[in-house]
Amino acid sequence: MANKNWLDMALHIDNSSASLTNISQWVNQSDLEAAINLLDTTGLGTTDPTALPGLHRKRIPFNFFVNSTTDGIFGPLLAGRTSVTKTVAWQSYSGRVYKGECWLEDVKYSGSPDNLEVGSATAVIDSTLTRTSVVGS
């Protein structure tokens, strides 16, 4: 069995013109989180716990370097609320892409003297997350 590596890792997100933009070269870390809240249904006097699946949470937290491309996407979100969703495509390796509509939360810029300005954000998928083989599908 072949092990997977992150050589082909990619992150695409809508820019201000709603065009899917590859920001991978400026992203230095990302995750795909898909957690199900479990609802405890254990009754009194039961010796084994029981649970039912609750809401499914899908999130993509990531870190990036701030430049003219990434600032054009994330900078306006620092200034105020937005009601615009974005499309995000997260690729862990060639041939496996997860794509969906998202809201961006926790957008943050930070830095210190004599260092590059960096940012972070979390894409919260509020719809179906599809698994495809290419970003454009």
C-alpha cells in the first residue's frame, strides 16, 4: 500500500471576482476537519454508553502569507461583515479534492518587525462537501 504525501497539497478559494484562485504557494499549513457531534443517549442505570450522531461539522483552518493576492481575498473580511459565501477546494494529494461552499471565520493578520506578515482563517463549509478528482469538477 502506498503512503500519501503532501507534495501535491493545494488550497483554492474564490477571489473578489468569484474566480477560484490557487493560493497554495502562500499557504504553509492547512487541515480538513470533519467531526460529528455525538448526542449522549445513555439512560440512567445503563452500564454501556450510547450515542446518536448529531450535526456534521466541516472546517478547513489554514495559515498563509499576506501579499497582494491573499490580501485581496481576505483583507475585506477584516473590515466588516459580509454575507458572501466562497467556494473552497482543498486538495491533499493529486486526484483527491474536497470542494464546497463556505463562510470564512476567524480571519486574522499578524506579524512583528523584520518578519513577513502572516494571516490565518477558517473555512466553515455550510453545505455538502464533495470529493472529486480535480479542482474544476
